[in-house]
Amino acid sequence: MRNFKNNPVATSIFVLPAVLTFSMIVAYPLISTLLKSFYEWDGITAGTFIGFGNFSRLFKDDLFYTSLRNGFIFALILTVFQLGLGTVMALTILNGKTFGRNTLRRAYFIPVVLSVTVVCQLWLSMYNPEYGLFNKLFELLGISYRQDWLSSMSVTSIIAVTMVSSWQSMGYQMALIYAGAKSIPEHFYEAAKIDGATTFQTHMKITIPLLAETYKICLIFCINAGLNAFAHMQIMTKGGPGTSTYTLTYMMTRSAFRLDEYGYGCAIAVTLVLQCLLVTLIINKFIARERLTY
Amino acid sequence: MKILGKSRSVLFQSFLWIYFLISLYPLVYLLFFSLKNNDEIFYTNPLGFPMHLRFHNYVQAITQFDIARYFKNSLIVSVASIVFILAFSLMFAYAAARLEWRLKGATYSYLLLGLFIPTQVILIPLAVLMRDIGIANSYSALIVPYVAFNLSFSSLIFYGFFRTIPVEIEESAYMDGANIYRIFMQIMLPLVKPAVATVTIFAFLSVWNEFPLALILITDQAHKTLPTGLLSFSGQFSTEWGPMGAAMVLSSIPMIVLYLVLGDQVEKALTVGSAVKG
Amino acid sequence: MSKNVKKSISAILSVMLVVLLAACGSNKNNASSPPAQSSEPPASSASAKPSESASPEAEPITYSLQIHYSTDDEKAPADWAIAELKKLYPNVTFEITPQLNDNGEALKARIATGDLPDFFNIQPQHFDSAIQTGSILDLTSAWEASDSKTKMTQNAIDTQLKYTDGKIWAIPYNGAGIDPLYYNKKVFQDNGVKIPTNYPELLEAVKAFKAKGIVTIPIFAKEAWPIGAFFDMFAMRAHPKGMLALSNGEIKASDPAMADAIGKMAELIKAGIFQKGATSADYDTARAMFHQGKTAMLINGEWDIGEMVKDFGADIGNIDFMDVYPTTDAGKEDMNKDYRPGAAEMGGIAVSAKVKNPELAGQIAIALTEKIAQGNFVKAGRIDSTFSVEGLTSEIEMPEMTKKLLANKPSYKVEGTVEHSLPNKKFATGFGELLQKLVAGESAADFIKEVDKLQAETKQ
């Protein structure tokens, strides 16, 4: 009866194109990166094997911990902002009674579509302490709180950069949650309707639990995007002031391209990949994997 | 009680529409930006309506900046990449979600590794590989990596969708005499249409705006795509932001159109899907 | 039925794979042709005599060329140079690719893959890898045989031409340049602020401007080099080599003279000499602020004079640069006053080792560089050409500032270098980051401590 699912020929046809392409383009260079992380190497000439030398140096490097901390801040804010707001927005536009829901649905996604350069340039202007929108807003409200958003050596600058990224790709998570929620069949809600539960209660009790798989995906995206963050700081702060907005990806680029320490850069890369992998394994462990069948 | 609820809903409504404005503002900002010069963009009038409408920026973007060619290249690379991304990841995700084979879990996890690998990590080995297999400086030099890098994400999404489809649908089709390929093509694929549209949007986005790989893997003018092409507005010291903004407006149009069209497709497909299932 | 479906799917799949492979395959042929061509030149050049290579009736040849070619200001000199070169080598055509503003990442990757343009602008930081991989042509003998040899300025020959290994790998076109401290007389006058001649007056000026809500210096501190220039304006009064001396370990940040200079910088920063948000500002921002006449001073290379002439128009007379940086205590104004931040950088036009007809290419590279250097004078009014500009007239009317610079230059001493050209890369990168911290408000004491630490860690 179920033997049609056990079909080696079909499996090969389905699986091989993806696996081969991926192995050649992603896995093979990654292995070369892994191997090179054990070398002192400038990326060009022959390197010297130094075992775990790069890693022990890395764990003593202050910049590694700054980058690590920033990665986690980025991931945390991204997760809270995007999953929180994404859920609220997705469920709001899901509700047929929301006025202008299609307009809202389309608009909320627009920032995702625009290039990072445009968005960063806009926020650079908004954050500008002299004429930027935020400080003007505080001024208008009569609050003397003025911030040097992107030029502060405290966590303010990394938070400011993170907010741009969070805001820009919120629509991404919203779309995923929306699609997931929309696929939940009506009959799940019938009992709730009879009980006279409010919309809020219904979502808390039915929609969100049923979206476990979607949330897992979103969470993996958010955390990986945070840990790997690069483009926004590249454009807005170049990692500065000093090293305040460094992340591991940024640190890796600095080693590989600016300092000609490609081997060290590879060690950073390997650490980064392992870290992402670990976090994902944890997510997978804690968010139920039971098969959802409607 | 009711008044409280009402005022809360008014508050919520205004929040929704303020956020609406915040979401659309960058588009307006970009349009204004594309009609200004550097002084306005950076100092005198960064956020407001242009003081003089410099339509000349557009003329410059089109005449001096080879926008037609970059556009064509971006289109070829994006469309070809999307076709392969969809084909490969749909097949893989179906096999991973529905078929029974050894090493299934391991292979799936292996492919998902791609989610955690920033492209920067493997740039140089990849560039060397592209040279060795002889596809450096061709469309394939971008298409092949774009496909590879988007497989993980797309497979993840499709996998999730395939898993929500009741097993009974497949089983009854099989009893009716359909083989595995037919089940895949005629039964399963139509059911994941909304996911296809979603993945198309996301994959198109990541390919259309992709920068680091395009910078390293394409070095001849003839094959450059828009994101790296845009960089040629930046001189050693100064950047001509106005014309660059104009080029950015033009290069954003396909993305916005595609999103509006496909987004509505997703919407329709989802409505129909849930109605059927309900 | 099912068989048909099966067939059609496998047909589709195989078509897809074939397309993919064909795409790879066909390009493989394309891509493998350059090496084939590159193996040709040694043979042909062995038979070709140098004299023959320059002959006008030679076969047409097209070279790829990567130089700064993005803004109009960059295109004009380049176009002029290429037109001039065409007169010497009518058979040579260039296919230009603009050099991208990407911190040299693409070039580094291209050195790694061996895929370089025939002619390209190389930065000093890429020399080692390009030489070690054998990807660039040794131009030493071409230089000896070249007619342009006699036209290079002695200063450039002495400081910029030969790499540390004694060979010539690239021909420089920008000679020694300094980073002036520009100021807008009108802004000082309008606000009743005295133009400073020493540090106490500068501090007074900063405070006076601050009180009126005016930024004294808009700095583009997203990049480290302008802060480095600011640093050297103070540090060179303590040690003629400024931060280069720190990089080489000739002086420590905590040495009293240097510590005093750093203390002054920190005090000025605290008093608000720079705009807020400076570390996320780039050149276009700073330029807009100063060129709009809204700020008092600007730190930038001497190439900015040409831009100022364009932006200020008739008001260019309001702009001048400081003869002596107002960075010392009163009474010590003359101390080391001729030492200027700036650099005579290595780098310039280099040639790929795989170039067609290397003999000819070497000569073309040298002639082309000469023309580019002269084009910068003719079309942009720059006066830092590495080659003599005798017999040429600039199309840009020489502003007073340039005349003054020209007159003063013989007395200026450039013994340091710019931040990104410090020979110790690790120190340079770390120091650039510390400079940003200083601008963001770090205390002098912390800065000194961190620079001392960095210096110890990166000692070579």
C-alpha cells in the first residue's frame, strides 16, 4: 500500500539535482574554508598549518566577544520586533473585518522589496543628530532627550542599526505568518465561535499554537539573520564607531580582506557557522516537531 | 466597557495606518531622492520634497549609466535562477517530506546548512571554483551559486507546506493508479501553489538585490547586474547620489510589480485553499 | 499513462540539467580561451622587437583597463589621457571598466583567481599578494626603456616608484599630496570669530561657533583617514612622522609630547569641533556641509580644491587653507610647522602578467600613466602629477589656493603617510578604529592606553 513512497529511482531524481548543486557550490567551498581555518594563511600564497592556533587566538580576541554580543543583540531585537509585530500585523490583516486590509497587506511588505542601500540612506538621514527626524520629533515634543544614535560607543549604535534591519524585513515574517495562518482550515475555529471566545482569545488558543512550524522557520530566520548581520552596518557605520557595531561576519571580512589574515577569517567563519547550527538545533529541540495534519 | 473597547480600536486603527505610512515613506523618500542633488540629499533637505525637480538625474541614469544592459542581465540571471530554484527545491522538499528513503533526515539537515552560511564565508574559494570549472564571467557564474544558495530556504518552506497536506490525498491517488511522478506533478504541486508564489517572491528578492557574489564573480562589464552596476556611480571620492537614486527607482520597479502581482496571487490561492479545506 | 508522465518528468529534468551543464560547458570553452591566448605572448614577444611593437601599422589590439571612471570629474581626465595615448599608439583601443569603490575586495579576489584586467589601478596594500602570485608584470625593464622616464618628477622617482624589493610594479600618477585644513573666511567674519593661529585660539573658536550652533569641522569619520589627518595635524608637531612613528614604534602615545597632542584633540572633540554623528558621515555629507558655506573648516586632500572652485563659484575667494595648523600652544607655533599630513603613495597603473604582448603593454602602461597624470592637471587642475606638465595648460583656471599651494609646497615636508597606507596593516586597522572612538568621545587617557596596547600587540 505505502510502497509507492519507497521508490529509490524517483527519490534519486527528486533529490540529486538539489543535493549535487548544493554540494558543489556551498559545501565544497565550505570544507575548504574549514580546512583553511587550521592554517595561517593570507588567502593567496601557501599557508602554514597551525592546528587550533587561529581558534585559541580567536577566543582571546576582545573583538570576537564584541562581535558575538552584537550578533546576539541583533538576533534578539530582530526576533522580538519581527515576530511580535509580524504576528500582530498578520493576524490583523487576516481578519476580514479590518478596514483596508489588502492595502495594508501590500504596504507592509514594501520595505522588504527596496534595496538595502536606499533604506540605509533614509535611516542615516532620520538618525542624523543635527537634522534627523528622531531628534526633531523629541524637540517638538519638548523632550530634551537627544541622541547621537549611530555614533555612540554604547549599545545604542548597534540597537539603532538593528532597528533598521528589523523594520525593513518585518514584512517578510509577516508574510510567512500570514500564509501559515491563512492555511488553517475553518473548522478549527468552529468550537471557539460557539464558545463565544474573543478574537484575541481565539488566536492565542488556536491560531498561534497551530503555527508552531511556521514560527520555527521564522525564528530560525531571525536568529540567523541577526548572527550573520552585515549589510546594514557595512553601509551605515562601517562597523564603527571603533568596533561598536561589529558582528562576526563583519569581523571575518575585516580579517580576510583588510588584514590579509584569511586563515583567521576562516576560523571566524567556522565559529559563526557552528554557532548558527547550535542555535538552530536548540530551536528544533524546543519547538515541537509533531506532524501537523489538518 | 464598550467605549473603552471602541477607543482601543481607534487607537489600534491609527497605529495600523501610521505604520502604513512608515512603510510607504521609503518609497516616497526614494522618489524625492532621485530628483535631488547631493547637497539636498545630505544636508539642506534630506527628507522633504525636492526644491528643484531634477529630472535630469533620470536622463543621466539612462544615458550614462548602462541601465538597459544591467537590467537585461539582472532579468536573465533572476529568471533563470528562479526556475531552477523552484524545480530543484520542490522536488527535494517533496522527497524529504513525503517519500521514504535512507538518510532522509541527514540529507535534509545537510541541505539546511545553507541557511547558516553567509556568502562572505566562502567567497574566495567559490571564486576559485568558478574559475576552475570555467564559468567565471558568464551568467552561469551567478545563476549556479544563486540556485545553490537559495535551495535551503526554499526547501524549508516547501517542506513545511508538503507536510501539512493530508496523506490520504496521496494514498487515494495511488489507489486510483497514479504513480509517484504523477502524484507529484498533478496532485501535490497544485496544492502548494501559494508556497510557490511566496518562494518566488523571496527568491527573486534575494537574487535581484544580491551584491557580494555579484561583485566578486562577475568582473566584466557585459555580465554585470544592477546592484554592482549601481556601484559605478560611486567615484573614488564622491558619489552621484541623484542619478543613482534615479537608477534605484527604475531597478525597484520590477520587484514592486512582481510583489504586487504575486502577492495577490498568494492571497487568492490561500483563500481558495482554505475554503476548500474548510 | 503513468509511464508517460514518468518519461516526461525525466525528460524535463534531463533538459534542465543539460541546459545547466551546457551553460557551464559552453562557457568553459570561452573561459579557457584566455589562458590559451596568454600562453601565446611569450612566443610572439620573443620574436617581436620592442621597436616594432610601437609601430603605427601594427595590428589593432584591445586592452581592458580598470581605472577610476565613475563621476564626470573622473571621466574627463581619463578620456583626455586615452585620446592622447591614441596619438602615440593608434592601433591600441581600451575597454574601460570603472574601478569600484569596494575597499579593494573585488581586486583581492581577482588576484586570488588570477583574473585581472590587462591594465589596472593598484593600491599599495595589494602589492604583496599580486607579486607573490606572479599576477602582475615587472615593469622595471620597460621603465628603463621608456621615453617617459625622464619626465617623472625626482620626488616621485625617489619615493613612489620602486617597491621595497627594488622593482617597479606599478607606475604612480598622483604624486605627494598633503591634507590641508581649509577654512571659510566668511563664516569666521560673519560670526565675529578670530581665525586661529594656535591651539588656545582654535579651542576658543570652536566654543564660539558651538555657542552659535555652527559646526567647526564637518568630518567624514565613517572613514578613518580624515581622522588620521586630523590626528597628524597635532601629532606631527610632537614627532615629524606623526602616526607613522606610532606604527613603527618610534614613539609611544603615552610619551609626554604625544600625550599632550592627544589631550588637545580630545579636548577639542569634547568642545564640539566635529558635527554630531560624525562616525556615520561620508565625504558627500561633509562636502555638502562645507561647500554650502555652513561650516567653518574642512579637513580633506588637496584634490578638493577643484571641487570647491566648482561649488563656490564666485565666492571661492572666501576659502583658504591654514599656512600653519593651529594645533600648538601659544608661543610654540613654529615647532615642526612644515610637517604636513598626507602621503606620497605607492601604487598606480599595473599590468596583468597575462597581458597580450607584454613588451608593448609595458610601454603603454608607462605612457598611459603619464597621460593620466597630465590629464588630472589639464582637466581637473590638479598639481600633484608625478610627471612633468611642461608645455600643457590646465583648462581649469588656477585658483589662488592652488597657486599658494604650489608656492609653498617646496617647503612642506611629508614624512608620514595616510592611515590606510601605514605599512603595519594590523596597527593601521586597529588604530583607525581607535580614532573613531576618539571622535565618538572616548577620553584621552583611555585612547592613549589603548594605542599603547595596540602598538605592543602589533609590533612587527
